[in-house]
Amino acid sequence: MATAKKAADKPAKNTAAKAAKFVIPKKLAKVADLLYTTRQRRLEIQKQVDILAKQETALRNHLIDNLPKSEASGVSGEVANAKVEKKTVWQIGDWGKFQKYIQKTGEFDLLGRSVSQPALQERYEAAKNKMKIPGVVPFEAIKVSCTKV
């Protein structure tokens, strides 16, 4: 039993070597087939990962809900120690006030650097396929679609 447990704890050997042996086929049709089968394998594994993630979330929530609030902040088992820790996460309660604050102070570092693609696309289409917002330029992203024949 102890040897099986130790074997399960060790990472798989030669993972980098197996990845290095991967060869892209010369014929593009074979590449398309391999892309599809590789994606299917990944999706099958992802389903298993999703199940484990749900179990992990349920276990975390169970610890949060069941550890005494006033006493211990953690519990120790034979294999692991689990602690419930608190962290302050800031959120915006009033976007109007927040936006006015940023405009007044110029503290734009409070914002992230992403834009709303749907909002930009909507404005582009409304302006008859011309971008009217200064500083915004188009970029053609390339994507590969692969479906079963």
C-alpha cells in the first residue's frame, strides 16, 4: 500500500522527453486529422479535470462552512493541513462615482488594460465599417477551425 501511494505522489518520468518526440506530419491532411484527435483527447481529459475541480470546490466550501468561526481556522489530517484564510477583495459598488474619481484624479492605473470587443464591434458597424474612436486600430487574429468529417 505504501509503495502504491509513493508511486502516485511522484510525477511522471520523461514527460519532457515524450513531448520532444512529437513530430508534425508532413502532409497537411494528416496534420488536420492529428489536430482533431489531439483536441478530442484533450477535451476528454478536460471533462475529468472539470469533475475534479467541482469536487475540489465542494470540499473547499465544506471546510469554509463547517470550521468553527470563532475557534480553529484550520484542520490537519494525515496527509494535509487545510486553513481557511481571509483576504480583502475590492469591488466597485458605484461605477458612476468611481469613473468620476478617475476622471478627476487621472489615476488610470485603477483600471485594467482590456477593451470590450463587442462594444467596439458595435460602434464599428454603426459607423458603416469605419472606426471613429481615436487610438483604436484593427488587428486580424488568425484562428484554425477543425471539425470532424
